[in-house]
Amino acid sequence: MTDQLPMSVTAPLTPAQKTQLINLIRRAAWAEIMPRFRMLDAGEIGTKKDENDLVTAADTGAEAMITRGLQMAFPHALIIGEEAVSKDANLLKGIAEAELSFIIDPVDGTWNFAKGMPLFGTIIAVCRFGQPVLGLIFDPVGDDLIITDNTSPSVWQTRSGRHRPIRTADPKPLDEMAGYMHIRLMPPADRALMWSRVGVLGYVGTLRCSAHEYRLLATGAADFILSGHLNCWDHAAGVLLCQQAGGKSAMLSGEAYNASMTTGYLLSASCEAVWDTVASHFADLASDT
């Protein structure tokens, strides 16, 4: 494999490189993640910011394995893992300048994983100067994935290699929309505003797992995701998967998303019409950013 990233008009990885990446993710899942699912000892679960922000031996083991594989294949690429950033936040400063970066969330939905809930995934984004150019979300439980790059439609791929195109949902009125909003992570004033506005929506919730929230959006089972917690490992892959499945992702202010962003509100929606409707409904959030 080579660490040379083609121009943005071409695919960031060759088909062989994609296959090698998928195989690396799958090996990490079966070596480091699934053997620990519902088998974690108390000493294998730790906290970061608080009791809702967990890290397990599966997170650190899978990230280390994926990082080693990527460093061997792409020795000049910037490799950013969620757990590495928790120890050295300065790693994030290189995203906007990096010609090639890989962003890893080894176990997205760690709280679910640690509690024995089968709702977690591995997220990989490939970026060029912070712009997502390949997105992959792998479900270790189902052993399948959704994947896309900047030249291809989003597809759902099984372990056997069979794949089918996926598509976001058709537009619908606000009171029929179902979406995910991470209200708990917003500033207090914004939380109050959000709770005053969500009542007219069809459904609002959170899965504690960006991997499956974006999978549901890209496959047409949800209508939008609105988040002000811009960890790049949560969103960079999902933004591209949404867009390449027919949706629209952008900051609520209208600015294009970049993985180097750390503030503001990111809205991903099933289509431009839904994006416009939701953005208008929550326009006050954008005015405060």
C-alpha cells in the first residue's frame, strides 16, 4: 500500500487498499472487541471525564491494533485515535494541514458496550486537509459495514462481500421526522432552548452511539442528526456517508463541515429540504455560535 493520496476528484484509496482497511477493522473487532463483549472485568472499565464517558480494554486494544496496521501501510499519514487524543489533545491540531489522515473510533458506543448492550461500532474516517473523503462504519455484532468515498455512493456490505446501495429517507413534514439530538451535551442555555422546540417533532432521542445513529440516517431509518459535540471521530465518517447516500451535512450556520472543527452545531439530514426545515426550526442555535 502507498501513503500517497490522489487528488480530491479521485478515490482516496484503491479497491485493494479499501479491502485491506476493512480486513484490518474486522480483525481488530474479532481479536480485541468481541471477545470482551459481556466478558469485561471491573478492572477493564475506566472513566475519562465522568461516569458517562467510559473507556474499556476493548477500546484501547482495538485502537492500538488498528493504529499499528495503518502506520505500517501509511507511514506518513496522520493517525488520530479517540483514546490517543484523550491522552494528548495536541494530536487534533494537525488535521487541517494533513494531506492524509485517518480518524479512529475503535468502539463508538462504549457505554453501551460496557453495559452489555449490542449497540456499538467501529468508525474510520479518511480525511484530506480535514475534509472527509472516505467513511466506514463497522458493526462488530452484525459483522457488516456501510462504506463510501468521495467518488462513490454509500453501500452496505456483508462479510461475504455482497453489497447493496443505501439511500436516505424521503422528505417529510417536521411533525413526522425522527432524529437524534445530543441535548445532554449542549450548554445549559441551549439545552433549555432545545427542550422548548422538540415537542413538535415526531421523535427525538439518542442511542449513545454515533455509529448506529449515522447508519440509521444513511439507510433511511432516521431523518436527521443534530449535535454540538464535535468530536471528529464521531462525525467525520457519518457526514460523508450521509452525503453520498443522498443527504446533506453542514454546520447549522451553513458552513461546510471539516473534521478540524471543534465548536458549533452540525446538522446531517436525509435531504436538503429536511436540512432546511430542521435548520430553520433551530436557527437560534446558529446565532449563538
